[in-house]
Amino acid sequence: MDLFTFRGIPLRLHISFVLLAAALISIEALSGGLAAAGTMALLGATLFGSVLLHELGHALAARRFGIETRSITLYPFGGIAALDREPRSPSAELWIALAGPAVNFALAAAALPLALLGTPTAVTFVGINIALGLFNLVPAFPMDGGRVLRAALATRLGRLRATEQALRTSRWFAWGFVVFGLLYSPNLLLVGGFLLLALGAERRRLTAQKIAAARAQPTRPPPVVLRHAGWQHPTY
């Protein structure tokens, strides 16, 4: 579902987001009345706006490095900014990954004075943005923290090996979300399931990149063996 375009970036809302929001608001209206439904709608709008600004932070930071964003789509578990290509340097990936959480922390800081005065809406706004910023820094690929981890590792290991290591680390966090989701929160279960699917896709892409890199390597000619009486010496 297309919403609008911001600086050439199409902003979209996945149908699952609309259905989940409608279901939650309806449940609140039936159980708690219109006031409860209004509170749920306000909470959803705050979360929607914060996630949207988070993804715009990624998109605008990517543009500074010459990377355009094809679209931004919001799902019930968060948003996805579809970049045209991966950043070419670890430093670019680091700044692009940190831009989203930085937006959330900046929003929280801007609303903090009102929150300290006890304004309920401001308190909720600050809490949501701090939670979003911190949660996205969990080192689970492809979340922002996972990309920060890969960027840090890439400076020593190279991109392919850094991706491989980040995926191993991320798998532990993904299964951790699944376990905690089964025990405590369906939302975490949803996040864990999404991460496992994303990790599988990233693993397949990493395999394809390894194959492409191997094919790009110049083929080494077979050694020429000079045979003499009693010994062999390979010459390259």
C-alpha cells in the first residue's frame, strides 16, 4: 500500500500492518471502550511515526554515500529500507546502520523536557524511541546492530568473512528471540522468526558472493614438473 513519496523515496505500508492495527484497536474498543481504543491508536501512530523516521534516517544517510533507496516499507515487526546496493566500505555501512537508532535517540532527547514535566504523551514517545534505538542495536543481522558488527569485523577480516562471522553471532540472537517469544511474548517470537528467515536469505546471498569471488580469481596454471633422475621440482 503506497502512502506518499519523500525526496524521491516511495513510502509503503504492508497490508499486514493495517490488518494488525485494525485488529488491536477493535479488541481494545470491545474490551475497554472508545477511550482504550483511542489510546491504542495513539500508541500505534507514535510507533508508526518513529519507525518511519528511523528508516528515513537510514535512507538519507545512504544517499550521502551515493546509495539510493528504492522504497521504505513498514511491517508489523518494523521497517525495511530497500537500498539499491550494499555500502562498499565498512565505514559507510557503519554510518548508515547507526543513522536509524541515532534518529530515535534524537527524537527521545527532543521530547525529554516534556516527559520530565510528566506529559503522558511525551513520556510514551520518549520510551518508544529509546526502546527502538536500543533494540535495533542488538547485534543480530540484518538489524542495525548486526550491520554495525559486520562493519567492525570487516576492517580486519574483509567483507565476506565478516558477514560469515556476523551471521553466526546473529543466529544465536535469533533463536534467543524465538525461545523468549515462546515463553513470554508473541512479538519476540515474530521477530525471531523474521530474523531466521532473513539470515537464511543472507546465507544464500553470501554463498553466491563466494562463488562469484572464486570465479573472478585468475586461474592458476598447472605446475610444470621437471623430471630428473631421482627427483622432481615443480616450477610455477
